[in-house]
Amino acid sequence: MTRTTTGAIRVVATLGAAALLLTGCSQLKGPERLKADCAVVVDGSGSGADSDDGFRAQEKLKATLPRFLADKKCKYVSYAPITSASEASSCQVPRIDIDPDSDKRSEREPLWKQTRVLAEAGAEKMLECARDRQPGSDVLGGLTRAAKVPRDGDGTFQVLVVSDFEQADPGFKLSKYKIATQAQRDTAVAAMVDGRNLPDLPDTTVYRVGFAMRGGKTSPEHVEQLGEFWKQLLEKEVKVDVDDGYGA
């Protein structure tokens, strides 16, 4: 090999290394692409009324959803209603892609700002439908609807549920059961899951907003009892993680 050839090889190698370095630097610029699958489940029952008699579902949705979408880096957002028969509800809102691959712009944040507004509008549309058509509170059915949406992203399925979690559907009304003791909770849980297909939600975290705020009011005793009931149902039966980090 001649000295000239050796020198040329060194130059090419140096340029290649520089190109890789520059590529790495360009990849570090700007935000990381969004990847998470998310869902929003909204309660259309009367207890979610936007008044002193309700837990103000629409108000809580507007206050919480923008932060949730940003915190969880949601790429895909799906929607599910909580009605008297959530699984069979006719309410439908298409899933939205907040960070579409087809959009080639290098600056992603302006795009996300626009698409998150659309995602929030979709959630409000679902809430409006749930309130108008089939008011009720089949919370477990709402989670079952969420379990059936496509999951194309990476990592944990992030599900925001805006509800007081006072299950009330044609087959089961939680208000008819005492849940103060473990034995009472066992009875109530068994009655609630009897004859139902539990939601299939692997690798899922459920974020509760409005929890235990029945009639716009709550008490430490009610929160504790309802919390133990749903912990048993969600964590032991459905096998999802539960997070109340977004507040009541």
C-alpha cells in the first residue's frame, strides 16, 4: 500500500468519525419522540355534575388532562366512556396520534401543542356523549373499553380515569354494599366481578381523578373504605397499578 493510499484511508476514516459525531449531536437536539400509549376514561354519571352536588368531571378533566399528556409523553390517546353500560355504549371518539411519524418537521413541540388541544377536545366530546346518552357509572366497564383499544407505543399503558368510582350499573350498585371490613369487601368484590369479563390490562397504570368525591363531598372514612375496595379489585383482580398523583 502506498503512502498516498494510506493517507487517503486516514482522511476517510477521520471524516467518517466526524460525520458520526455530528449525527450524534444532531440527534441530541430537540425533544425525544413521544412513544407512550394512553387512554382517557370519563364518567358521564350524575355524580360528575359541574356543580356543588357533583365532583365536577369536566372541570377536573380540563385541569388534569394537559398535564397528564405531557407528563406521560403520550403519543397515542384513546377514549372510553363511563355510562350505565360502558362496554356497550355507542359513544365513540377516534384515537389521536399526538406525534405522527408522517409529519417530518424537526421542531416537534409546536406540533404537540396543536395535537394535544385536539386530544383534549376529544376527551370533552366523549364526556358530553357519556352524559347525554347513557348516564350511569359502570367504571369497570369503562376500563374494559380502554383495554380493547390498540396499543402501538412503548412501555406502560397510561390510563387517566376521571370518576368518583362509585360503581352503579344495572347489575351492581356499590352503594348497596357495606365495605368497612375485609369480609364485607370480599363479598362486594365477588358480587361485582360475578359474570363479568375483567379488563385485560397488562403493564398498566390507572390514574384516578375525582376518586371518592360522591356528591361533591367526601369523608376520610369513605375515602379509606372505597380505597380499600378498589385496591382489592384493581390491584388483585385486574392486576393494574393505581396512582392518585393527579389529586382528587
